[in-house]
Amino acid sequence: MIGEERNVQSEGTARRPSLLVVDDERPLLEIFQEFFEESDYDLTIANSGEEAIALLGTQTFDLVVTDLNLPGVDGLTVMSHAKSVDPELEVIVLTGNASTLTAIDALRQGAYDYVLKPFDLYDMERTVQKGLERRRLLSENRQFVTSLQQHRDELSRRVEEATRRMRTLYEVGKEITSNLNLDRTLNLILEKSVELTRARRGMIFLVDEMTGILECDVVRGFDGTESRDEIIAALEPINEKVCGGNEPVLEPISGSAGDLVGWVVPLIQENEVMGTIAVLSHPGSGFSADDQNILVNLASQAAIAIHNARVYGKIQALDRMKSDFVAVVSHEVRTPLTAIKGTLEILSDRNYFEIPEPQVELFDICRTNVDRLETLINDILDFSKLESSKLSTNFELCDLGSVVETVVVHLGNLAEKKALRIERDIAPDLPKVLADDLRISQVVGNLLSNAVKFSDPEGEIRVDVKRSGAGVEVGVRDQGMGIAPEDQAKLFAKFRQLDQSSTRKVGGTGLGLAICKGIIEEHHGRIWVESAPGKGSRFAFWVPCTPAENAGPAAEETPSAGRSPEDASKS
Ligand code: ADP
């Protein structure tokens, strides 16, 4: 026999190649049998096309050698049947000289080769070997392509899964870091930890900032407290390991709740362990490497979110303390100030005392400064009340036209000192507004005194009051220096003075506009400024006739946007 590689490698297992030889000439079949008997093939012979088709239905072959000219079912039919059973089955056709054309036709229809009768048996064996080799290569190629496809499918599945997890992690990260309430943040982190790792239960332990002890803050997936306490106790040594080594730990836990496996990950902020996240699952389901990774990633975002929520909580508490302190101090300062003011009034009253001329001026200076101090204290007190939502408001139906008139009259003196004219443009038939007239007077007073403060002498200030949408708009326009667009947004923030130099000409706390904004918002209205440098400013506010109507024309407007509600309704 020639050739060494006779075994067909099929689906990874080596076996002897099996041949089916089909011919109606018995002697030829016998020669085949004799020749291939000693070789390494399993040879089956068929005397007719019908017999071959029957054999192809019951046995598996690697190669078929068939005569083309068979009586009854011919060789081409045998070949097409063999190909329908196994498309990779190689077929060699035998044909006499006269029928070469039929043999070529057979090649077109899928035969591997043809051999002309009479043939040399060694040549025949070589052709058989080549056919089997081709079959082996085809089979290997198919397996290779299949495994390549599986590999590619697996790879794209993994990429899809990793992308999904990354996206989820990003979304979860965004969600937890956008929340500043500690309780809500912790619950959200635990909910997502359990969900993303497909765990059954979870717990978050945080180091108590006062005692330094690790305590369980939130749990998920527990019905009763019994198994919860047991698991907290069982997790204690694992938590210690995690906190000691700053590394996650995967360990089994057993107890009355059954056997569990726990994946405990440290929450690290600025190189310090601030707590742990523990997720628990049954040993069967466990945690895949992906589950473990995702919790480690989530924990790093969770630590930042918890830290931020804690800091925010502390800032809020400090802010409350500050507001309370400011309120108490201002209140305490106001009492002696009222006494000083009263005493000054009496001391400077010529009905009671004879006052030499130089002292009159000194008393004036004293009175002006006591007034300034009083305004300052009142501003601070109002502001601290606004911050803690304790500013008292007494809502009644009022006519903003007459409220504005009264304020203009009160501030007439102030304007006169700078020879400023105050013009009024108050629309007739204004609707009544449900408002606190004292607080609205305070706002108008503030806007008007700012207009006086920031106007050059001998100028003009115009106050307008008009109906706008379902409310009333009040505007105070001056011819002062105006305000740059980039500064307009800052105006309504507390303690904001555009000129912060120590040499600034006009006094004030920088709280006035912040208080105005607070008061107007309490009325469900809006306040804004329209201004340009060198062209003066118009500070205006809009309040709804009734708070329910605040979805008026200015509903989408933000204060200080520089556009009036009317402008907004026009656009
Ligand atoms: P203050 O008590 O300092 O006046 P406000 O909150 O009332 O505090 O005003 C804040 C700042 O806004 C002022 O210091 C000033 O820079 C600017 N401002 C307010 N009103 C006007 C105005 N009519 N023209 C120009 N600037 C103004």
C-alpha cells in the first residue's frame, strides 16, 4: 500500500476510512476487494445502484467509487444520493473510454474525480487517498469555521455583556452621585449592588464617625431580624479581614438561613476604609468574576457618593446652626440698638434740651449710623428667617399701585438729597393681588433705594406698575451706571456686591436683592433685571393675582434673565 495517512479524522476521532465500491461487474468488485483487503480501509461493495442507495441509507462512508454505467439506477443517481446524505462525501466515478463526456458531466455535478477503465490499481488507490485527504481537509475546515464562528459569537456576547454592564455601571454611578441624601444614597447603592450581582441579599456597613465602629446601616432581602442578626455576626470576621487588608473577600457563611456565600467589598475614600458592601448568594449560584468586578467598580463610585452625602449633611447642619446663630445674635443686637435710637431721639430733641450747634451735627451723624446699623441688622435677620423659611407673611388682597405710591413718598427725601426725580407710571384699574403689602413694600423700597444709590445726582427714576398676564408687574428704572450681562446673574445671590473694593462709594450688605428674591418667590412670583452698562437698569418683579395663577406668562422665566414676563410671552 502506498501512503501513510489513511485514517480519516472525523470530528476529532481517528477511525479507518470506509469505502463503498459500486459496480455491476462482479469480477471487478472481487479485484477491488482483494486489493484493498490488506489495506487500512473498511471496504463495502454493492452490485447495483439500488443496493448502493440502500447501503448509503444505513451506513456512513467516507468515499464512494461508482461505475457510471449501471443497469437500473445509474452512477450519477448514486452520486447525487450520496451527496444528499453527506455533502462532503467524495465520489470517484468509473467509466469506459467511450463515455468520457459523461464522466466530465459527473465532475460538474460534484464528483471528485473520474477513473477510466481499465485502470491501474495503484493509480486508483492514489486517487482514493487524495479523495479521502480532501474530505479530511474539508471536514477540518468546516470544524475550524464552526469553532471560529462560535468563538466570534462568544466574543461578541462578551463584548455586549461588558458594554451592558459598563453602561449600567455608568447610569448607576450617575444616579447615586446625583443624590445627596445619605439614607436614599445608601438604599440606592445597596439596591443596585444586589441587582447587578444577582445576589439574594445585601448589607452596607459603615464606620461610625464618632465611635469608629463598623455598623450595619442598610439591609436588603431579609424578612425577619433573626437571620439578619445572625448574618451580621457571621460577617464580622470577614468584615474585619476586608477592612484590615483593603481588599474584597469571597467566603462561605453558614447559619440558620442555610449555606451562603458572601462577597464583601471595601468602601474606600482617600485611602481609608469607610465601610463595606456585602452581597450574599447561595453557593450554587455564587458570584461570577464579572459579578465580583462590577461590585468592586460600583463600590468605588459608592464611596464617593456616600462621602459627598455625609459632607452635604454636615454642611446643612452647619448652615442651620449658622442661621440660628445669626438670628439670635441679630435679635439680641436689635434690642439695645432700639434703646440707643430712642435715647438719641430724646437727646437730640430741642424741646427737652438745649443743644449747641456743633452737637446737632454730631447727633445727625449718630442717627444716620444708627439707622444704617438698624437696616443692616434687619437685613441679616430677614435673610436668616428667609433661609429657615420663618419669614412671616400676611397675605391679603392689596392694590400694588397704592403700595408703590406709599413707598415712593417715603423715599422722597432720599431722592431729594441727590436731586433725583421719581416719576410714576401706574396703570389704572390694576387687579388686586393676594400679597403681604409690608413685604412687597420692602421689595419696592429696596429696589428704589438701590436706584437712588446707584444714580448720579439730578437724574430721573421711573417706577411703573402694570397688569401682566395673570398678575401685576412692578419696575424701577434708573439712569445709573448699568450692569454688565455677566454680572446680572450674580445679583440675586446673597452677599453680592458688584463693587467689592474697600473703596466702594455706596454702603450696603449685599443682601437686599437676595431678600427681595426670597420674598417674591414666597409670593410665587419672579424678579429680574434688564440692564446694560452705561444705559441704566430696570429691576422688576411680577406677582400673580393669586398664588395659583403663578403659571402666568413668566412661568419659564428665571430671575435675572434680563427679560420680563411680557417679553417671555411675546417670544
Ligand atoms: P446692597 O445692600 O449692597 O445694595 P443689594 O443686594 O441690594 O445689596 O444689591 C447688590 C448689588 O447689586 C449692589 O451692591 C450693586 O452692585 C448692584 N445693584 C443693585 N441695584 C443696582 C442698580 N440699580 N444699579 C446698579 N447696580 C445695582
